[in-house]
Amino acid sequence: MLFSFVIPTYNRSEKVRRAIDSILVQPNWSECSEIVIVDDGSTDNTENSLQHYLKHDQIRLIKHDTNGGVAKAKNTGISNALNTYVVLLDSDDLLNDGGLAYLKNLVLNNDYDLFFCGTKALAGNKLLYDPQFNGTKTYSDLLRTSVGEYLPVCRTTLLKDNLLSNLRGYESVTWLNLAKNGSKLYFDREAIRLYDEDGDDRLSNRFNGIRNSIKMRDGYRFYLNEFGTDLKNHNYKEYLKIRIKLSCYNILGFVQLKLEHN
């Protein structure tokens, strides 16, 4: 079969059911897809609320004993994926009507390692990506442009060998590394992912000001260590922005440490 939808969740039983249902309403979903739900140590009724879905042979639930973060949850799903492509769908996301048929046609008729499909806001129908940034793209293209929100669809074998970075909010590190090492990328302007901009339960990018400044600082340091030289050559303005952000988080990190020791 073609697709393994990997959906991580933590204490969001209603939202994850909505995400699952958005796949189940797609025509003939079970003929080409499986759904791998990773419960990242939820302490609510998530596990019980998902039991009726597990009657489907193509739906599996994997449970972490403790909360390890979104990257760890996604990597668990990736490692257990059985089909040709992994589709990373957050528990706040929905697959748009007709999205599966569109995605199936896209991957069957184009020979790429990694696809990025468009995303729009769940409320207001606002596009969250640049529709002009479409077609075959390279590592240099990614460095030159802030691409916005997309639905990543990656060959499973490739992703199993290049699991997501454990740094929160830095999934893009994986895509940049794949592009840098020669993977074939395709950006498609069709918006098949619906994104909840206002969801307070997003597992990724949940940074709470000064308390998490060290995590942000470490993320920016890692990003610059990996891609700083190339970014400086291809997109100097973005390079400067990240350097400034890193300086700010260095200060916040220092303040955080001082507060913790007082």
C-alpha cells in the first residue's frame, strides 16, 4: 500500500479523533493507507476513546509510557510504518476533502523522494504557504525562501534512515539534510492539509517564553551549526535574523538560569 499516516497525540482525545475521521471519510482510504496513532504518554482518556478505531485492520495505536515530545512520537510512528510513504499529520490537522485521491495521483505520477503539499487555515480558509513556490526544488531553493506550512510526505525507507531531529520545532532540519544530500523534492500548491492555527494543543512549536528559552537557543545553535555557512551564502538576510534571535535567546537563557538559582 502507499501511505502510512503517522499521527502523534498527547491528551487531546477529541482533536485526534477529528484528525482520524478526516482520513476515514476519504473514498477507499483503506485500499491504499494505514493510520499509525502514537499516544505520547497521555494521562486523559485518549487510549479508551480510540478503541473503536482499532477494529480496522489498517489502524494501529502505539502508546508511550511517558511523554517524550512530538519528535519522539513521530519517530516511533515512522519506525513502525509499513507502507511506501509516510504522511506526517498532527493531531490538530485535518486531511481536506479529496486530499487522499489527490495525493495518490501525485505520488504515482511523479518520481520524488519527498513531497510537500499545501496547507490552509482551518478557520478562514487562509493559505499558509506561497502558492508560487511549487514544482521541483533544491537545497538552495529551501535556503532562499521561507516556505510556510506544508504537509510532508516522504519515502518511508528514506525517513527511517533519517529520523526527525529531537529539537522541538526543528522538523525542517530533517528536510534540509535530505535535500542537501541529494533527495528529490517536490512542492505542490494544492492545499490538502487543514491547519488549526489557534489550537492550544499543538505538539510542535509550543514554547512558553522565558521558561523554554534554552530550548530555543539550542535549536538556533544547532540550525546554524548545520546550515549557517550555506544560509549565509544564499540568504544573508535570514542568516542575520537567526543570529539576532540566537543572541536574544542567549540573554533569556542566562536570565532563566539566574532565576532558577535564586
